[in-house]
Amino acid sequence: MGCWEKPTTKNGQPHEIPVPSQMMVWLRAWMEIRPQMEKLRGPNPYLFPGQHYGKPMTENGARCQWAEIRNALQLHGLWSYDL
């Protein structure tokens, strides 16, 4: 396990979120390319930004992304809760 340190919560308190070790590698990679994305779309406080500026990814957006990934990889019958 690792720990992702979120700068602050809504009430301004520091917050640590435990995550699996493999996820820490993915988070680090995302944080490395994030500045490039912010140059295109501007800064966004969300780890998983949505389609609209300054908004988080929506449930429907996540569902659509998962469907696109499944179709591209031809993973028929595999759902996010199976993982």
C-alpha cells in the first residue's frame, strides 16, 4: 500500500488516502503528464477531470469511457465491478 496526500479537504484539513502500490505508480505517471494537459485545458483541481472545465468526471462520463475501453479491447461481458 501507499498513500496519496491530497493537499486539503473542503474544510482545509490535510488528508491522506491509502491506495494500492500499483495505483501509486499510475498516479505518479498521471501527475507527470498532468501539466501538459493543463496547458491545453487550464488547471483543474480534480484527479479525474470531466469534460467541462473545472468539473470532476461524472458517473455517466466514467461509464462511457469504460464502454469505449471495453469496445477497443473487445472485452465483451466484462463490467467495471468485475474488476
